[in-house]
Amino acid sequence: MRIRVPAVVAAVLLVVPVPVLVELDYWLRKNATIDVWLAFAEDVQSGAYTLWPADPAIVVAAARLQSRFSDQGLGFVDAAVFCSCQALGERKVATLDRRHFSVLRTNDGRALDLLPS
């Protein structure tokens, strides 16, 4: 069984911001099996995904974004994914969360391209 992971689509790399791992673990434990989590982890190890760290700058930028959009209930993981896109200069994000990502705008005022479209 293969899974879809919220990922930043950078060039041909599938980049997974590290905060996504905690949310992914939660959802897989709730809706699938540990074998699916293990398959994903093995995919990371084989290079199918690249992990993007949440360094202090990403953590602060995400917290500021949460504060700015406090009326939207934006969580840390989504904020960190968005900030990771900006740090990478990436305009595309793979997500099923249209609610939060549809209202966020990059520094130049543009929305990210949400995949799948």
C-alpha cells in the first residue's frame, strides 16, 4: 500500500518538511497500520522523499504565520509546510488541506499551486 504525503514539490524532489512526520504518524495510526508507516519510512531512507528540517527560522516564521492567521485556526504543521515552500522558493505543495492553503499568500502575494489540482 502506498500513501500520499503532504509534500513540497521542489523540482523533481518530493520534499517532506519534518513537522509533517508527526501528523503523518498520527493519521496512519488512526486510519491504517504500522506497516504503512514503515513503508513510508523505508521510502524516505531509499530517497523517494527528502526531509526538510524545521530550523529555528522556520519555527519562528511558522509561529508568526499562525499569529497572523489566528482567525483561521492554522496549525503549526501547515504553517511550517507553507514556510518551507517559501524558503525553498517552491510554488507547489501537495496537500489535501485546501482550507488553510487556499488563504495563505507568499511574500509576493501569490497563492501556492495546490496538488493534486
